[in-house]
Amino acid sequence: MRLATDTGGTFTDLAVETADGLVSIFKAPTVPEDPVQGVLDALQLAADAGGETLDDFLGRASVFIHGTTHALNAVVEGQTARTALLVTQGHRDILLLREGGRADPFDHRQAYPVPYVPRHLTFGVPERILHDGSIHLPLDESAVRDTIDGLRKLEIEAVAVSLLWSIANPAHELRIAQLLDAGLPGVPYTLGHRLNPTPREYRRANAAAINAALRPLMSRYMAGLTGRLRDHGFSGRVLVLTSGGGLLDAADVAGEPVRILNSGPSVAPVAGRHYASVAGAESAIIADTGGTTYDVSLVREGRIPVTQEMWLGTPLNSHLLGLPTVDIRSIGAGGGSIASVDAAGLLRVGPQSAGARPGPACYGRGGSRATVTDAAVVLGFLDPESFLGGRLRLDAGAAEQAIMRDVGDPLRLDPVEAAAAILKVTTENMVQAIEDIVLAQGLDAGRAVLVGGGGAAGLNSVYIARRLGIRRLLFPETGATLSAAGALLSDLKADYGGSVFASTRDMDWATVNALVSRLAAQCRDFEAGPGEGAVSSEIRFVAEARYENQVWCIDVPFDAVGFPDPAAIERFRTAFHAAHKALFTIEDPRSEVEIVAVRATVACRMSARGQFRMTEYPTSAAIGIRQVSFPGYGTVAASVLQTDRLPFDKWHEGPAILETPFTSIVIDPAARFVRHGSGNIEVAP
Amino acid sequence: MRTELDPVRLSVLASRFDGIARKMSNTLLRTGRSGVLNRAKDFSCCIVTAGGELLVTGESLPIHVLSGPDLMARSMMAFHPRLNRGDAFLHNSPYHGCSHAADLSILVPVVDAQGIHRMTVVAKAHQADIGNSQPTTYMGDAVDLYHEGALIFPAVAVQRDHADIEDIIRMCEMRIRVPEQWRGDYLATLGAARIGEQAILELASEVGWEELERFTAAWFDYSERRMRAAVAALPAGAATACSTHDPLPGTPDEGVPIRASISIDPADEQIIVDLTDNPDCMPCGLNLSEACARTAALIGVFNSLDPTIPKNAGSCRRVEVRLRENCIAGIPRHPASCSAATTNISDRVANATQSAFAAIADGIGMAEVGAVTAPSDGVISGWDRRTGRAFVNQVFLGSTGGAATAAQDAWLTVSHVGNGGVSFIDGVELDELYHPILIHERELVVDTEGAGSRAGAPSLRVIFGPTLDPIDVAYVADGHHNPARGVRGGLGGGPSDQHVRRVDGSHERLPACAQVRLEPGDLIVSIGAGGGGYGPPVERDMQAVAEAVLAGLVSRERARAVYHVVVTENGLDKPATGALRAGVRTELAQHVLAGARNAPDR
């Protein structure tokens, strides 16, 4: 039996896969002050469902996978270790200057982002290495010793070392590591060249600083998690979800905690890929709709695109790490998004959200502002009596009142028109988020399936798909806990990289091939170490490449053999042109191609993939009829159907509302739908 | 047929047009070749109506777009009365609506199936080179256009039926330095324009051209309503502020004073910026194009307003910018050179405008942003033995310069007021990888921030030089004699400066505008300008001052003398600070009575 949990802001999701390949899901409230307690609560629910004690239940499990926002929360809230940063002398403002850029040149209310390690804890070290690895200025060891003495007096709890061109020659960073071992024994440190070998010193230094700062906290957290599971009889392997969409052993994560900042959402596309593939699709757009945020990720030809530009806050107005991370774009849109009309008459929905507390007006928990959920109630998309399987009764009167006050009256619309307007604007916002990532990753949206996950996905995904010209929309069985499901489908994974500079203009690619060999060896070590016993394993290489003088690189895959002959280099050049054209619609076949860095990813699948079907949940609600207002069709009678009672492989015509205990799927009169043998609902918008 | 737009459509179509401009920008950013384009983000993508009115500016560089794309589109229509699908035009003429010659723009008319011209998309990208007589695109000492030497394209057809007119391409390749790089930038810019054209055609086929016309009218009206409300909320008043550009070859010895007179009429919901009381065009490259003169004034205005007001022809209806012909901050007369129009005098116009706002009332306007262009953001050229080839490129090693507003301390990396901070800053490693240079130092300079209750940015010092072969560095640095000034009692930012340290140990100060040859071992020391503060420094949060002292950005002596904050080795001394500040408050009150706070001072 394998277990996967994903600790979100509101709920801790649990997915359980038993030996027969059946999956069941559970949700318990997150306990912010003790996230592991929320995990244990979810596990208790699963144990109770089987009539077992928690210890017996955990004793049967072989693997426990954990997704957590604990590291990210600590970074955002600044609850990390007192950290010092050592940089090359003369470059003390690396973190402060960032790479420039600003989201809105006219918004003077936004404060400039503060560096993660303040200037007074950033120290210049006399040394300099050049881009070819040669030493321009030798390391002044006595100056380093003096600095380390100073750190002791400052009661520094963690140290990051990130020198210019340490990626070309790590000698100085390695020597400083020895001096830290001697001078500050027991204080954890992170070396930039080891953690993030990118030729972008700000990203490398920032990743090193945040990693060092997280180490004390995340070591404690991982030890606490593992210990408490062991106390309850668990004797299997504890794995953690990484931002790269893979798994790492908890003990390894304690050393490189910065790799799990986006733990959780990063594996939603892993689940999406599985469900798209079951439905016969190679490319997919995965949209996870919660109460507050709308997270979009992709699968392109079976691969999940990664980015090295994940921002820790608002893009351009915050910081980035430059570590390979599953590309996920989030906007403030969801069931709780607040609708308003400004004084000049423009309707906006979000990014502000009423969240779960006070929540939409119809929740009756003190929220009074009109939200997307209120609009769904007014349109009849949501049934006040059966929301969340009847666990929360909604106040339809409050919803209508809020919508009229905030939107209907200012725009002179009736309640149904106003509700439809809110839905339409939020749909467009979500479409824009999808178009941004689709453009950035060069995906042809019209040929992809849209996978809807999260509690609010069913409200408008049909409209989103139609607006984007997407012909197939999937609602997976596990859609309400897409990340926990994705965790069960994830592989053990590690990324290795190195900086190199080569052009197709000159044919001496020995240094590139040497790097490829080194990375391949690192991947094989991983296979033999953490990956031992894998049922299958795969090593993939990508080059970060560009046309001459371009600054932004694109990832172009190449074979493990590297570049042994001119033909291989020419093949790579051709592949680059094709990739450039796919991403940006243009190519420049006359231009040479340059490689700036090489990365390798090793993925080890640790268990054979089973049928991965949901355990059928017990149902009570009967099929009925509801009056629903569909934009463009007026108010019509729609069938209300219990999803798991639908016969397999039979197409139905809209309108209909499909209910599950976690969500409602709205099928408008123009759409058709079917329940596949896989248990997933497919909609033809 | 409906004549009024459905209010929901207003939101949805506004979002879709923004999305189209964003799509164009993202494409251009990712595919451009020269550093100025893809590192400094020195480009813009926007959409203009068939009537020649600016509709959407996207995520553009401010000085590029608030006015100019409209003027360029109109000149394209005037020169080419018959526009066909598949046409594309090159435009960089500062005498016909472009900002300056280096901002080579591509205009694509969006033509419907009936052959009617419906909209124009504009993609404008600053070039690494535009064929000037010297390897720089900011030739401050050009006595006229002929000396400047730029290729000028006043809306010249470069594509018909989606195919290049090869004559034009060949002309460019013969005259522009590093032609492969230019061609790469041309393809990227054209690609962005075509993506915008395609997206608009798709949108029109979905909703119809009539609906799009209803939308543009409604969107302009909405934007105007937002602007009316914003102006109505401002205090009535008039003020004139002057911001002086340092002397350069071709200017008077005392420099170039730039005056902006503004008046705010909340009753009539109108703002007037008058730039007519400024010197005539001069025999130098600093003259503004009409596009830059208008835009710089509008930047000063929008820097003083709610940032969410859409910037388009609708909101600009409430702002009248008065210009005159043959004026250095007005409408240039050919062949006056506008080589450096987007930076130097433009920055003085915007700074004078926003300081004039601040002079009218507390809480509005903005201090002066530091001037450019220091050698750290200069154009470097030479020969790279690693590739065996010549190179010319603008580097962006960084400039700070941000100015304070009443609401917030400065954004550190604003670069200059016309840029607003959207530029990226080059990484040291990538710059060393791509060019044969070594960057020895890049750090902020202590005690150079514009002190104020809200503080301006400190100066940035960058020291760099060639590795194995000589390089040339060209720049036009303003802000040494006239550093950015503070407003409402705020102090000025640190002055700019530049030196060279020769390999033989000698040391010399460099002129404000030069092309400097550096031999291996020589180092150029570039000190960028700081930005001005807003409000009296003695009213600054004492904790913020103590933190700046701890960070090494403000000395203890300056903390005490300027901010009246006492910081010891143990940190902030609150009682001593309280006592020191209590004495000052009485003194300050007297100054206020004397009206001293309204005079910008250094």
C-alpha cells in the first residue's frame, strides 16, 4: 500500500493506493501550526474508513509521499535561520539588484523587494575566477577566516557561499567550505555551484541563500514527520514531492530543501498526464481551480515543461531561484474571487478572494461580497442543498442580494445576467492565464485536452474549453485531489546540470561531451543509490541553447551519446530550429546555435503502475431535475446526475449537472459528455 | 444593430486586447538578439485604431509608447493611402512620429477580408546599431542628422504580400553594424507584429469588426471617465518646475534648462503641461522628437496618478501637452538630431513635470529620477578574439536612480524616468561570457540616496574593463552638475561621474559624453545617479534610517546630520533621536510657514 498526502492552505489531501491498484481519497483540515498533525488526521480518516487503528493502517504501507508548503510558507513569512552570504568581493549587492525588471512602471505604491539575506549579512571575499575557470585573483584565505570569525560573533545559523564563476571552477567555494567546517562546525552551509550550476550569479546566490536558510528548519520538519510516522507504526520509505515534479527521500530533502518550495502543485500535471494518456491524448492543459487560485500547467507531447523562472511572489516584483521547476502559472481566480464594478463602470472579478473565511456571501459565514460561487448559485449551477455533498448549506438569497448590490445594480443587469457576467469575466481571466503558459511553452491549445481539477473546476471549464477551441475536456475521478493523485504517479527524480559554452560555429565540442559524461555518471549514481530496485529508469538530457546573441535560452533535448561527430551537432542544430519555431513561430536557419548549459534528469519508477481506479464511493442522492440558467439559453430544466452511477461509454447530451461529493460539473445545452471505463468524465464542449 | 456595447464585453475585450499585446511582447522579448532588446527590454508592442488612436500599450517601455505609435500609424496612412494585408512598414523617423532613429519599428496594418484597414499593430525595438557614423545609438554630440548618420525610414514598405522587399533588407545589411544581429532582431520584431495581426484577425472573426469598433469607443470613454475622476480628485493649482541637463558639446556652457509648466483644473477635469518655454533645437543629439516630448510629459503626469488608469487615447484626452516647433523639448525641425531623444532631455521633461505636481500639493507628484546614461549602460564595441569577430552592443550593467513618491521609497533599479524600471540588468557572468570584458565591481555607494521622509535610490558604482583586447565604450552621461533633485523638502540623489584608471596607474576624469578607448588592464569607473527624496528627511521613520546604517548605505554621521537619527554601534538610540528631532520640528514649522518646503532643493 502506498500513501500520498498534499498539505494545502485549507485541506490536507490524502490518496491511498492499495495493492490491487484501487485509489481512495480523503480530506482533513490543514493544521497551520502543526502541519504533520493535519497529515495524521487525514491518515486517521483513512484508517477509520477501513475500521483499522492508525498504527495497523500505517503498518501496512510501504511508501509515504509528502507534499508540503511548509518550506514556501517559511520563506514567505521569513521564519528561517539567520543566514550569512559570502560572495565575490565587489559584488555585495547581487541579491539587492536582482536582474532588474518591474511589473508595472507606473505603480509607485509597490515596495522594492528586500533581499533574502540582508546587506549587512552579505560579505565580499577577495578572490576572482574567470569564465574559463582560470584564477584571476587567488582566494585570500586569511580574509575568509576573519569573516568566519565575524559570523560566529553574529550568531549566524546558516551560511551560503556563491562566488562568481564557481560553476567554471569550484576550487574557491570548496576551500571556503573547508574553512567553514573548521571555523563554524555544525553550522549548515550551501555552496552555489553544487546546488544550482547556472551561469546567472543572482539566481545561484539566491537559491543558495534560501537553501541554507531553510536547512535547520526543514531538517527538523523532516525528522519530525518521519519520527511521528514511525511512532505510529510506519516502517516504509518517506518521500517528498519536489518543485521539479518528482520525489526525493526525506533525508535528502533536508539537505536541499529549496528543491521542494513548490511541492504539491508540481505534480498536478503528473496526474493530468496520466489521465490524458488514458484518454489517448499526448498533450494536455491541467487547470486546478481552488477557492483562491487557478493553477495552470501543461503536458506537451507526453512531457511536462519545466521553467527556471519560478518567482517566489509577483513575477518581476519578487525573487527567483533559477532551479528547474515544473512550469505552473497561477492567477488569483477561483470560487471565492470577488466581483466588483468600479466607479467608471468596468466589471472586475478577482484577484481578491473571499477565501474560505469569510467566504462567499452564500456561505453565511460573514462574507457579504459577491463571488464566483455566489454567481454559480444564482445560475443554478450549484444546489444550495447538496453543496459539498450536503455538508454546507448555501444561502441563495444572500448570493442574489450580493450580486445585485455589487454587479447587477451598477450595470443595470438582472440577477441572472449579472451572475452570467461574473462567470464570463472570470472565464476570460482563466483563459488568459492558459494562453500565457501555452504561448510560453509553444503548445497548440486546440490539439490538447483540458484536464479540470480542484473543487471549482466544474463551474466554467466547459466555457473555458470552448473559448480556447479545445474539443476534449476531462474531469478525472481524483480531480478533487489532483496533486495527491499525482504524487502516487510520480517517479524518484534528480536533476544535474553544468555550465558550458559551445557554438555550432566551431566544432570542438570536447568540453560539452565531457560535461555530458559527467552528468551521465551522476545520473547512474542516483540510479544505483536512491533508485535501487526501480522497475524502470530513464535519463534525459537537454541543452539550454540559443541563437547567437540571444539571451533567453530554450531547452532542446539531445541523446545521451552527446556530440561525437559533426552529424550529431548538425542534428542538434536542426532540432533547435524546430524547437524555436514551435515556441516562437519563427526560425533563423542561417544562424549558428550556442549552448550555454546542459542539464540531465534521471527518473526512476519505483513501482509498477496498476489500474489506478477510484474505489467507488457510496452514494445517497438520487438523480433529479434542476432549473438552471445557462448563458445564451435562458433557464432550462437540467438533469442532475450522480457521476458514479453513469453507465460507461455512453454519450449524453447537455444540459446536465454532474454531482460528486467534492464538486459539481456544469454541462451546458451545447455540450455532450460521457463516462469512460476509466471512471473519468469527458465533455465535448 | 446595437450601438452600445454590452458592459461585460468591455471587460472581456479589454482583457483580450491586453492579452494580444502581451503575446506580442513575450514573443519579441524571447526572440530578440541584441542586448538592448532582450536584456534591457527596450521595446514595446501596441495596438492603434484605424483612426490613428493608441488603444493598448501592453507591457511597454513608457517612453516608447504614450505618444508616437499613433503618430507613426498616421504617417503610414498618409504616405500609403492604399494598405493591403501582408504589408509591413519600417518606421524610425523622429520627424514622423518615432521616438528616435534607433527605435526601429515595424507597423503592420490589420486589413479585413474586404480590404478595409481596421487597426495597426506596432512593434518597436531599440537596435544595437542603426548605421550611425559612430558605433553608438545615442550620439549626444551629433551636430545634425547627417553627422549622426542614422538610416531613416519614414514608414517605408519592407514587406508586401508577407514577403520581404529584399532591396530594403540589403540596404540595412550594408549599413548596420553586426548585420546578422540586426537581421535576427528584424525577424523577432516582425514576428511579434504578425502575431498581433493574426490575433486581432481571429478576434474580429469571432466578434465582428463592428463590435470591436464599439469596444474601442467604449474603452476610450471608460478610460476618459477614469481620468476625469482622477483629475477631479486633485487640488487645483499651477506650478512651473525646471530641470537642467548638464552641458554637452553643442549646448550652452550652463547646460540646458527644461521648464514644464503644469496646471490642474479639477473642475474642468483637465491637466495642461506646457513645454513651449524651452530653448530652440540645438546642434547636438539631445533634441526631442515630438513623440518623446509628448510622452515624457505624459509620464510625469501618469507618475502622479492611480496606476490602474488605462494609458490610451481616451485617458490622454484629459491631458493637453503644449509643444512648439523647433524646440529642444518640442517638435524638431529636420535635420536636427534626435539621437538621444528617449533619455536625456526626455528625462528632464518628465522630472520637471512630476516635480511641478509635487510643488502643487503634498501627497502627489514625484521627486526627480536620476539621469542617464552612465558608461555602465554604454555601448561597447571591439573585437573578440574568442570568436574572431567584431562586436557592438549596449550593456546594461545597471543604474539605480529611482525617485521617491509620497507613498513609497524609490524603486531601486529604475534606470531612468522614461524607463520606469522595466529594464533588466545584465548578469556579470553572462556579460563576461558574451563580451571580452571583466566586471570588477558593482555595488551601491554609501550616502548617495536622496534623503527624504521617503528616500530616493542610492548611486550604483560599476567598474569594468577589457580582458585581452581593447574595447571602446560610448555613453552620454547627464546628472553630474545637475543631480536628481528632491521635492517637498526631500534632498537630491548622488551625482553621476566617470573616470578611467589606466593600466599605468594614472587616473583621469572622463567627459560627460565620450567614446573612450580602453586598453587591456584599463578600468572605467562608472558612477550612476541616485534619485531624489520626497518630504523632509527628519520625518523619515527612524527604524528605516537605522537599517540603512546597518546595511552600510547611510553613514552614522549622515544619519545624524540629515535625518536627525542617532545610531550607535548598538543600533538605534531612540531617546537621543527623539530629543534631536524634537528640536528640529520647531525649526521645520518655521520653514513651512516661510514656504520653504515648496521649493525643490538639493
